[in-house]
Amino acid sequence: MATWLAILLIVLALIVGAVLGFFISQRYFKRYLEKNPPINEKMVRAMMTQMGRKPSEKQVRQVLNAMNQQK
């Protein structure tokens, strides 16, 4: 009887740990992306320059707005 209780508690602890770990890692990752956005104006300008285009401020803003709307 005590062995079943011990097994049940271990399984329950593993499930609770997995759920808590998921939510904590999700929260950490969201904060990381807010502090370190994957792309910024400087990167957009560099990409457009590499493609052979001289980017205007309006074009850079349009690209950034389009990327932010997809989130």
C-alpha cells in the first residue's frame, strides 16, 4: 500500500514540475525577446543595403511595422 502511494507522489511531483518548468521557461523566453528583439532598424538597413537598395526612413518603418504586426 505504501509503495503505491510513493509511486503516485513521485509521478505527481514529476507532472507538477514539468508544468511549472514549462510556464517558467515560457515567461523567461518572452522577457528575453522583449529585451533583445530579433531585428531592429540597423539590421533592416543593412539587409536592404546588401540587396542593393538605398533604404529610406519610410521603407525601414514599413518593414518594422509589418514585422511587428505579424507578432
